[in-house]
Amino acid sequence: MPFVAINPATGVIDATYEAHTAAQIDALLARSAQGFATWSRLSIADRALYITRVAELIESEVPVIAELLTREMGKTFAAAKGEVSKCAFTLRYYAEHAEELLASQAVTSPASHSEIRFEPLGAVLAIMPWNFPLWQAIRFAAPSLMAGNVAVLKHAPNVPGCAQFLEDLFRRAGCPEGVFVNVFAEIDDIPAIINDDRIAAVTLTGSERAGRAVGAIAGAALKKCVLELGGSDPFIVAPSADLDHTIAWAVTGRVQNNGQSCIAAKRFIVTRDRADEFTSRFAAAMAAVPVGDPMDPGTVVGPLVSEAQRDLLAAQVADSVAKGATVLAGGGPLEGPGFFFAPTVLADVPADSRAGCEELFGPVAVVHVVDDLDAAIALGNDTPWGLGASVWATDPADIEKVARGIEAGMVFANAIVASTPELPFGGVKNSGYGRELSAYGIHEFVNIKTVYVA
């Protein structure tokens, strides 16, 4: 079955790539194993030279790469350029900091000498999603490659051009053959790849369903696995919030990447004393968001990634309205070619409706009104997910109360949840386990080796 890229803004097929056969996959894994034998023996300083070259190539081609991202998954050209630049910055960060992050650690013990070393594991299979087709892969690859591992990428089937670009990128930078390998593998091929002795570990960013399946296979094979799954992040507006600042970020937090982000703000939980002003201003701001051609500089929200994603979101909204939810802005798909959906705000959403209990992957916000901050925290935690959360407040006591009370891997105050190379990224509960980025992320895929000299 071929891998097909469809331009979400037009619905027209952009490119087609053939799936790899079993023999081709075997050859790619062999190439990856050979690459590890070479790459893992290099010093960190030598690896850094190659990774810096990758960053330099990206920096020299930002508009070209960004246009590919926009064409395959529909994000605005401005957002795509930001994603590409972030990848280059992160590659440089790990090229510059891996030496200290991976330095052996001396430990006081009865021995004459004891230390902890961090050594690479081998080839890591990275199963990546379409919503940030460059960043998700680089977020894993930058620290993991600097640790001495090699990458085998199984990307989402609707961004095949981005997947092939990534393999070509590392080759053009002069990296040893097999350091970064792209596999056009079908879903049915995944169990065999995970079980292959040439794969040392697995990382997945994707749906909860995919995470459970991959985690089960990796667990049965006794292979390390990191899972970054879905989220329904609360955006908590405290009594002390500065609404002039908060509302602008509420819109950005919901519509970034056309609303298709696991860490996007999805549930807007507002204390009753601020609810009327926040809700009216937020709904008006969402209704005014420009929607259109993602290559147009004036566009803020482009199309959803596919017809199926647009129809799923429409069904979730329709179910919720039928069960009593109120539409304050938007409400459904837009007419015309492409997979566009109006920025939408729902209120009075029943807990048993689809918008009340499912992740909404598109520009649809749900507003909840609660009595006080304690109730906001309780509602924020009333979800199977625990990826990120944000609190909007000027009172430090409000910020600390939410930071302590929210069950999530990340809490941001007066800023939307984001990923940065120096901070760990990941969640709890059904949002997965393990961490990417930071010292914690680079240590996920290493052998933490104890050396003890009596």
C-alpha cells in the first residue's frame, strides 16, 4: 500500500511513495546496525560536528523545508518556518551540551573509585505523528543521536515527503550511513521491527491506542519504551488573572498548529467571578481568527490534516450540541475545497458528550465555569490524561496552588505549554510515560552503567 501525501488545503494528491517490502526493511535495519557500530565509537565532540552540520543545512533551507511541511499537513507557512527553526536550535543545543549531560558521574562509596557512565543502547525505533512532522522526529533524534544511538524512523503515512527529507538531511550532512534511516513500514510491519534484535528500544508519539499497542509489544520483547500520548490540557483562569494578557494567549493556545497539538489548551476552566468577561471576549476573539490558505501571511488557522480528521471533529461537536452544549463561536466545517474547520467555542458541555470526554484535535475550545480555584483544579484533574496544564494568575499563591495540585507532567504559569530543549517533556496517566528533551530525555535511551573499583 503506497504512502500518499494529500495537500489539506486543496484535497489534491501531492506525492506518492511506495511502502518498503520485507526485504527492504531488513536491509534498512542492517544498514542501521552498521551505522551504530560506527557512530557509537565516535567521540561526543565528533558527533557534535555532524549534528551541527545538520543544523546548518536546516538553517540554510528554512523556507523550502517549511513549504514541504505546509503542503503535507496544512500548518501555516509562518508556523512551519517556526518549527523548522526550532529544530535547528535544538540540534545545536544538544551538540553543545551533550558532553556535560553525558559526563560520567563520580559517586562516593566504599570503593577506591566508583562512577556512573551513560552509554548508547543501539538503534531506536521512532514512531512519529504527522502534526509536527519535523519537530517530533528531531525532538527525539537530537539527544538520542548525541548519546551515540542511531534512529530508525517510522513516520505517519500522510507525511512521507517529510520522512524521506529527514533521512536525506542526515546523509547530506555527511553522517555515517545508517545513522538516520527512514522506513516506509505498514502498521502490520511494526511488531516484527520492534522484535528484531537490531532494534534496542522504541519511542512513540501518538494516540493512546497506538501507545498501548506499541507499549505491549515492546514490553513483551523487554525493550525500553517511551510513550508521549494524547492530552486534554486545562487552561485555568484564576481570580487574579490579567484578562488582557490571558485572552490573547487563550486563542493562541487553542488554535496553534490549526488546533492539532497534544499540548494545546483544550479545556478552558474559569472561576465564576471572571467567567462572563472571559467567555464573551474569548468567543469574540476566536470568531475573528483568520482562516484560509496556509501559505497566506494573514492566515492564522489553516486546514485540518485530512478529511477524516475534519469529519471526526465535526461529529464530536455535533454530538455535544445534540446533548446540550452551546455554540458561542464557529461550530462546524467551512464550505469549499480543503479540510477547513471554523474556530469554535463550546459552553455548557455535558460530561457524557464527546467534547466532554474525548480529546478534540482541532480548533475547538470547551469553556467550563467553576466556583473557585479548588474546583478548577479538581476539574482539571478529572480526565484520564495528564500531559500539560497552564494557569493564568497574577497572585503567586494562585500559581503555586495550581502547580502543586494539577496532575500533569508540565505546568506553565502565564504561558502556554511548550517544549524546549532544556526542560523535560512528557506526561502522566494516559498521556504516557518517560521523558523527552533535557538531561532526563537524553538519559532515557542509554545504558546507565555502574563502574565499581574495589
